Amino acid sequence: MRRTGALAVVALVALPLSACSDSAPEAGPSAPASSTASSAPASSAPIPTASTPTLTALPTPSKPWPTPKVTGEPENDAPLAERITFAIAKQAQIAAGKAAPTTVKCPGIDDADKPGNHELTCTVTYAGKSYSGTLTVEAKTYTASYKFTSQSVAIVRAKVVDAVLRTVTDAAKVTCTMDDVAVVKHSGEPIACDVTTTANAVQPYKAQVSGNGQVLVAKA
């Protein structure tokens, strides 16, 4: 008897398998060392210090401050008012230390030649700087005398610096807190000046100006 039977076919299916490993992955190329890191040892050399500059002393004035030459003096027979105002303007320039445009206005001065005593308020303007004062006139028939007084006086900075240099012999620099031309009260606060010496030290000084323009310097 012939035996027939079914043929069993077994299909083998190959499935892809993922590779798996217990070992650590290989490292990639190593990154370059940071450029900020420095392997050089720190320097122990001392830091150089700045040298003190050598200063030269300013020359001490050898001659007195020059008296300004004031022009425009009126004739002897000019009106009294004109002669008085010129005299006040001249004295203002001499006290200041330099000839400069100066005007003097005294309301009522045209009548000062009348016999009697006159007291007037005047305004003096020197190089654009103004101050006031009192004018007294004693007039007689053929003569007259006058006096002008003021609490203020004009002065130039160069004259103040000159006075400081006469006091401080080792001054290399002088700085005074004032304009090129200043009006100061001779009985008030003095002018402040700083003197840099040849030793590079700064010393304070004060300059007091009198009514006739004399400058007295002392250490502050």
C-alpha cells in the first residue's frame, strides 16, 4: 500500500539583529587644550614705578614791577572835571599794573568847580571791569583839592604772580584763582594762589592787594 502524506515546508526567515556590545564606545579625536590656559609660571619681577619729574625753578624778578605809562593827560587849564577824572583813571591803571582803556564817570562832577564841598559817587571801569568809589572835592575861587577813595581796586594777574615769585624762591609753577584782570576788595578775601615747588610739592599762598595796588604775599 502506497502511503501518501503532506510535505511540511519550514521557511526560515532571517531577521536582522542589532549589534550589541558591552564595551564602551571608542572615543573620538581629543579636543585641543584651551588656549586660555597658560602653563608659564607667574612672573615675580617688581613693577616699575614712575619717576618723579625734575622741575625747574622760575626766575625771581630782579627789577620792581614797572609803572605803566598812562597817556592822554589834559592840559593844566582844562576843566576841573576833566583833570580829576584823568587823575583817577591814571591811578587805577598804576594800581592795576598795566595801562588799559579806563573810564571814570562821576555824575555831577561838572559842578564840582563851584566853591564849596562836593561829594560824588564815581564808577571806574578798567579793561571792562568796574568798581565804585567816593570823590570829595573842596573847591575855592581859584583852587580845588580832591580825594578819591574806594574799597575795591583792579589788578592784573601777571602782577600778582610776580609778587608770588618774589616771595617763593623755589617756585616752578604759580596758579592764582583769578581772571587776567580782577577787581578785589583790599579789605576783603585775598587772592588764593598755589605754588608747585621744584620738589613737586604744591603749597597754598594768599595775595592781599592794597588800595594803591601793592601786593603782599604770605603762606596760607
